[in-house]
Amino acid sequence: MTRLSPSPALPGRLLRAGALLAPLALLGGCGGGTPLTFDLAALPEQARAGTAARSIVVSEPVGLQPMEADRIIVREPGGSLSFLGGGQWADRLPRLIQTRVIQSLENTGRLRSVSRPGDKVPSDYQLVSEIREFDINSGTGEAVVDLSAKLIAEGSGRVVNARVFTARVPVQKVDPQSAAAGLDTALSQVLADLVRWVNTSR
């Protein structure tokens, strides 16, 4: 594993991880060879329950530097972080999560529109978030996803609602397939809570 400097705990699906997309050249990590590339899944489409008369723009989540890359992270006892060799995400983690949040919200059919800031689509609210944790805790043997979110009214900038979403899923071992599958399942739980929260916030 490529070890990072010790770090404190980072601030603040279904299963489709393990879907091999394409072998890419390994960027660092343990040893050589080609890593497996894993996707994260959006929530599935739901029966239309009536569209709400509002629209939301979803910003790309922010996070500390290790979370900004496409690498799978392992949190070791003592707080140090390592990149797990042999596996990587299909895109930079913040952009991948942003895409799955957008798709999950769209799949509920309850919003007039869901867009990115660059789409320049008029919106009523902006969803901003921070990746506080998205890693495998090797000490507890869990995949951990911790995401903080704020729903902000466009125009006034008023925070309408704010919440931290956390999920922990046991993993059998710390290897790319198990890690990606565990993190995908944990993210699915977070997405389910996040989507329900967005759709019911006022």
C-alpha cells in the first residue's frame, strides 16, 4: 500500500461495486500490474410519486486531499491512511459521488429538475456536501462512509437544513473487490437517507 502521513479522522447500493469497467495503468500502490476499476451505484428508479414544484443543484462534494483522488483508501489503526493497491474508482471520488447523488435524486421522480452548478439551470436549492470519511477501517473491518450535507436556499443563501449521514458495513477482508463492494453498499445506505431527507426538507 502507498502510505500517507498520519491523519486525524476526516471531517464531515444495490450492490454494483465490483462491476469491472476497464483495466487501467496502476498509479502507485503496492507492486505493479493493472488495477481493477470499480463503479459506485445510484439508487434504482422508483415509481413516480408526483413531482414537487422545486429544483435542486448538486455541488461536487469537497474533502481533504486523499478523498479528492480516484484511489481506495484504508484507514489503519492509529489513524494513518493508505492507498489500497490493485483497485481504483472509475472517476475522482467527489465527482463520482456527485453523479450518483444526482442520478439517485432524479430516479425518485419527485423533483422538477436536478442539475450541476455548471448546467446553469435555475434552481430553488443548492445541495452542498463534504466527504468526511470514505474508506476501509482495517482495525474494525468495516467500510465507512460519512457525508455531511447542507440544503441552501438559492438567492438568500439561508441554510434550510443540515445533517450528517453515516453508514458502516462489515468487509470480509481488505482487498480491492471486498473494499469496493463494502463502500458501495455503505454509500447506498447513505444515499437512501440523503434522498429521503432532500425530498422531505422544507
